[in-house]
Amino acid sequence: MPRVATIGRSPTTSRGFLDTLRDAGGWWRLAAAGAVVLTMLGAIALVAQAGGAPSPFVHLLYIPVGIAAVVFKLTGGALAGATGGILLAVLASNEPAAEWATRAVLLAGIGALFGHAQALLQRRQRDGRELLQRLSTVHARTLSTFAATVDLRDKPTSGHSSRVAHNARAVAMSLGIEGEDLRAVYWGGLLHDLGKIAVPERILQKPGSLSEDEFTTMRRHSDIGANLLLSVSPDLRPIAEGVRTHHERWDGSGYPRQLRADETPLTGRIVAVVDVFEALTCSRPYRGPKPVAEVLQFIRERSGSWFDPELVPLLEDLYWKGDIFTAAAVRTQLPVEEPAVVLPSDPVSESLLRVVDDHYHLGSNGRP
């Protein structure tokens, strides 16, 4: 699997024929030069057979001139155009010197202009890719800081978010989810409680039950977290929607939108079930951890009411296989398993990855 390090949409796209020509190097440049020569000689041969320069076949010279301009830019385009005009006069035309010279200059000018445009476009594309990579790195730093903030803000549940992220990823992988969707599930799990940074500590760490007003305040955290992510970048919407909907229920009794069944995004449905599992199996200020068998029974009884009925048996099966973690089972630091977007493998990307690695913040428990 390629190294990954940032957030949002992948900057990699399918490459067209012109993109391949623009970036040609080594043997490919030699092949392109050979193609220029062969197509130029072929065009001139057709002009000669048709009786000279007045033939419409003369326009075929734009093909080698265009290839040279794309691959070799301004210099290559101008040289190919001038060479084509001169060879046409020598091998296939008896025109006066002024006419073939004018044609040669025109072809050279067209080649130079096309080559300059190709060089400018390539530079703009490179600048755009570098800007996107820098923005992606900023997003990665921002989200890593957000993840650490959740732990620092809610110390009694420290490590909860990283375990939810791991467990959500395990469920998603078992469903065959991959790529951007898998990364959205992972980061949705890691940041599902991000909005708690706006909840007073007296509520977060209250040892007893919450009052109605306190519970109303607590319920706002899913919207707050989602809106905070969207304020960073609209590209984070898949993650934000998972954060927003992780307290929705299959029967529509959840919050904040009372969504029913698959009206809730799959990311939110996955995070919802693993969040409850992890929360009940770890210590909270108002109670100790519950036995796993009891928690699984609790979740099983709410399949089809609170939780997606397809996810409940899947979660249970993954737990007995050892793919789902609980607080008691985690003895070492959980690494960041699914940073969010694939970067291309080049020196710029590698340096960005090192920057992200160097600046990734850890929570109060030493976990991301």
C-alpha cells in the first residue's frame, strides 16, 4: 500500500496522452525525437508525390512540429518548424526563396508559440500540485492537532478515540471498503468526539448522570465537530458527515437530525456501533468497564433499533477474531493507521511526509 499522509481528496488523477508526452524523459525523449523525424519525412514525401507545396498534405507538417513543441517545448517546436520548412523547400518544392522562407518562418513561429504554451501549462500544473500538497500537509497537521485536543480535553476517556478509529477501520475493511471511503471511516472514528472541545469540563468529567440541560449541551458536540472540520476545508465533508451522524440511530431516535436507516451515511453507522462498544468496555468517571459479553448482548438487543442490523454481527465476529480492541486489551500505543489521502511518490511528497511525521501531536496518554 502506498504511503499516505494527508486529508481530503487524492491529488492523483488519470494521465492523458499529452501529459505523458510533456513529462517524457530518457529513452522516451529519444523515441519522441524519432517520431518527429519520421512523421516529418513522411509528410514531405506525401507532398512530393502530390506535386509540391500547394498540396494539402503540407499541413501534415503540423504533426511533427506539435510533437516537438509538447516534448521539447519552445526550442524544440521552433527548430522542428524551421527544419520542416527548409526540408520541404529542398526535397519537395520548386517555390521561390521568398515563399519557402516565409513558410519556414511561419512553421517555426507556430512551433515556438505552441512550445511556449506547453511549457507554461506544465509549470502551472506543477505549481498547482505543489500547492495542493502544501494544503494537504496543513490539513494533516490540523487534524492531528484536533485528535490530540480531544484526549487533552477529556482525560478520563483518553485513548477512546484512537480505539474507535481502529475498530471502525476494521469493520470498514471487512465490508470491502477501501481508498478514500476507508480513510473517511478511520478519521471519522478518530475525530468523532472533536466537538467535545466546546463542552465544559464540569460536564465532561461529571461523575454522575447529566441533567437535561447538560445533556442538551453534550448533544451539540456532533454538530460542532462536523462544522469545525468543514471550516478547515469542504474536502473534509465525508469525515465531517461521519462525525455529525455518529449518534444517529437506525430507528430515527438519535441526534442531531433523527435520521433513519441508511439515511445515515455508512461512516456514521459504523462509528456509532463501535463507539458504543468501546465506550461501554472502558472506564468512565461515573462507572467502571462492563464485561465484553454483556456489552455485545446490549448491542445485539438494539440491532435494528439503534444500530445497523448488518453491522452488529460483523462487529461481534471481528471481536472474537481479535480484530476489535478494548481499553483492557491495548497495552501499546496505537499508531495512526489510515492518514487520509494518498500522495504521489516523489521527493516533494517524501519531504512532506517527514514534516507531517515530525509534527504529529500525541494525546495525554501518548496515543495519537
